[in-house]
Amino acid sequence: MLRVIFFSLLWLTACQADETISGYADRSAIYVLTSLNGDTFSANATLSFPEPGRISGRAPCNVFMGSQTKPYPWFGTGPLTSTKRACPELKQEQAFFSALGEMTLAEVQGDTLILSNEAGAEMVFTAQK
């Protein structure tokens, strides 16, 4: 009997839907940052959701990856790991990582992903497939 209960619980756990943003965003898309706090973001920065609870992307100089475990519509990253290359867009990279770390809400509207926080900061991304 205990064995049946164990396997039933294991099966239920395996069937749970992804409640993070990766369960709502297009996981095959790469989201390109188009604006940061209302201003056009001229450097290249992307965000993607390769698997449940994970994020990855390219900041203007470096690639990064990390976790995102808060349930949608909340957003927050765990520790991010990234490469450590310098480039002429280092100032934009710092702005990107700083803003990404401050985002607390996510909204997916078709091909648009909006990350925001209660202070009014906003990052707008457009999906490219």
C-alpha cells in the first residue's frame, strides 16, 4: 500500500504544470529587449526560457543563465552566472543586469514580454523565433 501511495505522489509531482514565466512565454522564442524604462534600448540584449524555472540570454557583452522560480505573474531571478568579457557596450550591459534584477512582475501579451516593478521601471521585449 505504501508503495502505491509513493508512486501516486511521484506521478502527481511529475504532472504539475510549470507555474513560472517559462510556462506562459513562448519557450522556443528569444525575447529581444526593445525598451528600458520607456527609452529605446540600442544595444543587443535577449532573454529566453529554455526549460521550466530557467532563464538565459545575451546581455550586450556577455551570455548569462540562471533560475526564475517565482510563480507567474511574479518575476525574480536567482543568482545569474555570466561570462566576463568587456566590450564597448559595458554601460548598457550594467543597466540591463541592474534592471533585470529589479523586476518583480511579468506579463506576456502575444509576442510581447513586459517585465516591471512597483516603482514603475519597465523592460519591454519582443519575441523573435
